[in-house]
Amino acid sequence: MLERRLFTADHELFRDTVRRFIAAEITPHHDHWEEQGYVDRELWLKAGQAGLLCLTMPEQYGGAGADRLYSTIMIEEAARAGVSGPGFSLHSEIVAPYLMRYGTEEQKQRYLPRMAAGEIIAAIAMTEPGAGSDLQAIRTTARRDGDHYVINGSKTYITNGYNCDLVVLVAKTNPELGAKGTSLILVETGTEGFRKGKRLKKLGLKAQDTSPVLRRCARSGVQPAGARGGRYRLPDAGVALGTTDHRDSLGGQCRGSNRLDARLHPQPQGLRQNGVRLSDHALQARRAED
């Protein structure tokens, strides 16, 4: 396998820590979690204690202030071990950056340290039964009522939806403005009227809890994450940020899965196609991937 020069010695020490954590705390339990349809909350606390959550967040908010390569290692090693249950990357690499970029100082202080400790599990609620992830087509509304928002709608296919304590929810605060009247609102799952639906049984990723949330009406006193309404560029920019993180996540999963597949299904060294050894085809593929 080709040597990669992307990671430093410190990165590789961290990789060893992650690999040992997965071997000790995730792999032995993963089959059970696939049967029950979600990961035990205790794992999140252990990951927080080991410093494996919200790695790129600043230290003042409970993170490590680490570069993105540390997050990439987390994703690669999970894929390498074939463990898909823990929704760590969505929690740490999508929701936490939303809060960091758009949240108020009070929101950052209130939520990010507890997310880094694994005490709060976070989710993002964009997808709707009739709209998919098309933000312009969502129907969930959030109407200001004094110091609260009355939120009406339903979200579905929400990763971490069953275990979550905090949701970054996309809603229309000014429906008359169409897409430009869309906002991001933080909702704690203990909020009056907020309900979680039945966990979805999926063909794959069976240990990764996925669930509908909200289920019609909730009354939230939590302020929006960032500007409110009239600025479609707010969630749009957030999606751009999340897409960058998600692209890195997918890349890490592919690299880790490729290494897992190479261990489980080594290429025969003597077989040839068009005069070229199959193992050389695999080598070229890895060069393109790296």
C-alpha cells in the first residue's frame, strides 16, 4: 500500500488512539447495536472522555482546536473497522460547525462544551416527508410568539434523531418570502410539543439511529442560530459548510473502506487483465484515491 505523506507523527499517534478506542469500545458491541437500532448513550460519554468529539472546535468551547486531519482520521478508522453506528461525524463535523459559525456566544458556551463531552447528542433536521432535503420546498414554519417560536411541521430521516438532545432545525420564519424567509433554529428535544417518532428500520447502517422528529407542533424559547428570516444565504452558507465537511467524511469513509476491503479480499497476485496484473490495477486505484 502506498505511503501517504499527508499525516504527521502526531496524527498517527492519534490514529492509534482512535483505533484502540474502536477496538475496545465499539467493535465488541456493534452487532448488538445493529439489532437494537441505535448506539448506547454511554459510548458518547466515553468518546467525550477520550477527547474524540468536536475535535476542531476551539479549546474555549471544549474542543481540541485540532486541524481537520484529526477528524479525517476518526472517519477513516471507523470505516476501516466497518463500524457505522456512532453518528460522531454529523455531531462533530456538521452540527458543531453550524453552532460555531452562526450561534451566539451564549449558545456556544451553553452547548458546545457539552457536545464535546458527549453529554449532549446533536442532530440536524432539514429533510421533510414531502420535500426531501430541498430547502426551498420545506413546509415547516416557525412563528414568533413573544419570547418563543411556535414551530409546525415534521422532519424525517434524521440521523441521531432517536438519541438527540439538541436539533438544528430548518424552518420558514417568513413564508411569504419563499426561500429567503428560511432560518435555522436551535431546539432542545425537551421542548414542549417536540416529539420523536419511531426509529426507522433501514437496509443498512442499522446501528445508526434514524428517526422522524418534531411531529407537528413545538413551542421553543431558543433563539435562532444566526440571523432570522429574510436571509436565505444563512442556511445556504451553512449547507456549503456542511457539504465541505460531508465531502471529507465521504472521502474518509472510502479510504477506510478500501483498506478494510483490501484486508478481507486481497487481490490475487497472478491474475491478469489485458496483460496487466489485477494487483497493479488496484495500485493505480489507490494512487488516484490518495
